[in-house]
Amino acid sequence: MNNAAAALIFTGQGGQHAGMGKNLYDVSSDFKKMIDDASNILDLDFASLFFYSSEQELSDTLHSQLATFVYEAGIYEMIKARGLLKDVEFVVGHSIGEYAALYAADSLTFENALKLINTRAKLCNEVNKKNPASLMAVIGCTEEEIKSIFDNNRVFPAIINSPTQLVVAGLIADLEKTKEYVADKFSKRCIMLNVSGGYHSPLMQEAFENFKDPLNNTLINDAKIELIGNTTATTMWRADDIFDELRYQLIEPVKWFESMELLYDQEDIHNYIEIGPKPVLAKLIKMTHPDVNVITVSGE
């Protein structure tokens, strides 16, 4: 990587998979330390969770959000120790990846971020047990077709990845009906995501209300590196704005496409570094801006 300014991009949940990080744990003391520290903080064996759990166990709400954050924090510390992150001017995280971004920006300590995510996961899990929901990617629809989907189905926009790819949230039965609707009416494809919960939508209203006190009781610092927020697609660094971002992220859609457009408009940012257990964002970015230099660091 050259000395041009860079942006760190952290993936969201869904990329977690059985056996992830085993090679890194064996060869990197920096990565191993983060996994072991997380295990001690929450009294949960993350090494076993990563290496020996089934895909179903890792996709469980109580595990997937934590696993994604701990893995990404470990990767971040590993490459930081090698002196590769001296020119980072922006951080952005996709969904739960925003916590790793805030950790990298020194807004949240590792322990505080871990405990917040643990609380968030438990609150989301309680909501999902009452009304099982999930997320589904809708591929290749036009704006008019997307409008028709929301006009005729009980689903909500959750993540706007690109003009032709969005993720919707809904109860399981409503997602299945929407999938049939899209296939029958537009001959387009939908993919159910490996998550348990209707994140970034009104389906998480109860979790949103109960997350305020834990956030109030957590020290959030001004970010040392500017964050592009999921819900606003604007830059932020003040602790008060970050507080609102983390809270409203539960019920408002992730404006990923707008966030990436804002990042692209920063003329001095020439390197994007994607960090996560499975590189999925580089392809999205390249679809819109093929000239961007995206470096993926997954450890796999």
C-alpha cells in the first residue's frame, strides 16, 4: 500500500463462518490477544466459538454480532502493529461493523464496545424470540420496482447497498411472501441473509427503547478519526452524535450507498481497506466506482 490517505471499512454480520481465524490465532500474537481478552471480559470462549461452532451457532444473534466485532478488532490490531494504518482519515462500518470502526477511531474502548454489543445482542434476541424476523437482499430491482415492493408487502428498507441492491427487514412469513412477489412480478432474485432479526427497522423498536440506558452508562469519547455514520451518511466525530448514531442504528436503515458516495467524494482518499471475516463490500464498491483501490484483509 502506498502512502496515500486511506479509509477503513468494516463489514457487518453475515460473513461469520465456522473455523474463522484459526490460522491467525496460531500465528499472530496481536490477533490472539484480542480473542483471549474478549473471552476474559465476557467469560465466553471465543476461540472455541470461532473454531468449533456450527454455522447455526455462529449465526445466532447472541453470537454473530460479538463474533464479527471481536474478529474485526483482532484483524485491526494485527495490521496496526505492522505499521500499516498511519494514514487513515476516515472509518466506516457496515451495520454491526460500525462498532469496530468506532473502536479503531478510539471512540469506544474494546471492553466497552464488547459489552455494548453483548447487551444489544440480548435485546435484539428478546425481540426476535417474540416475533421471528430476518433480513433479505433484493437484487437488481429498479426504483419503480422497489417502490412496488414496499407498497404491496409488509417489509421495511434496512440497508441500501446500491441503487439496484437493497436489504429488507421483515417477519419470516412476510419475507417469504415478498420473495415470491419479486420472483413472480419482476423475475428478480432475493437472498435470505444469515442473520436472526429485523435489524435497522421498526421491528427493533423495543430494543431501541431499552438500549438507551446502557448507552447512557457507557463512556463514549469523541472520535479521533472521522466516522461516516450508517443512519445519516454524514461525517461525525462528537460523542453526542455517536451516541445517537448507535441508538438509532437499531431502527433506521443503513445508508451504505450514500456513505460510499460521500467517501468517494473525498479527493485525498485513495485506498479503502476492508476488514472482516469475509470480503463482501469490495465488490459493491467496485460496481459503482471501479477506479477505487480496495484492499481486503480477511485473514482467510
